[in-house]
Amino acid sequence: HNSFFQASNPGQFENDSDVLWQRGHVPETTVCHGRVGINTDAPDEALVVCGNAKVMGRVMHPSDSRAKQNIWEVDTNEQLRRITQMRLVEYDYKPEFASVMGITNT
């Protein structure tokens, strides 16, 4: 059973199609069907935070060792060979991205 909940200001949404938040299937979860921006009104990813973020817990990432099993050492000679095949680049941020994200050193 999914039921929509409303923002504290009911006039915030013009119609039901603007309501992107709903309760999740798992207890005590909330789902946003769209992009979320904090300190930005133009998020271009699932979550964009313009400013500092404080996390009072762990952030899991696919490269985190806690998400892996069967970890083993590899042949260092093979790894050095792979490194020599890597493509190393320098870059500048696109001006529109830098301005939205508050980046001055592009």
C-alpha cells in the first residue's frame, strides 16, 4: 500500500503529478521519483548538494571493501602493465557546471 504524503505547505504542489515523494515499500522509507536539489533548483543528478554535507554514519560506495568478498592479492607486474595502458587526462569544468556548483578554480 503506497500512500502519498503532502508537503507542510499544501499549496506547494500545483497538482498530484508534481508530488514526487511517497512512502516506500519497506517500512520507514521514503521514495523520491525524480531529482533532489539542496541549495539548487536545477539538480542534474539523482541528488545534488550545493554546500557541505554532514554524515553521522557510514557512506557506502561500490568500491567500499565492506561491500566485497573474495578479495585477493594480484600480480604487481600485471598491475604495472595495466597502469601503463591507462589514459591520463587534464580537464576544465564546463562553465555552466562550475557556476551551479560554486566552483571558481575550473
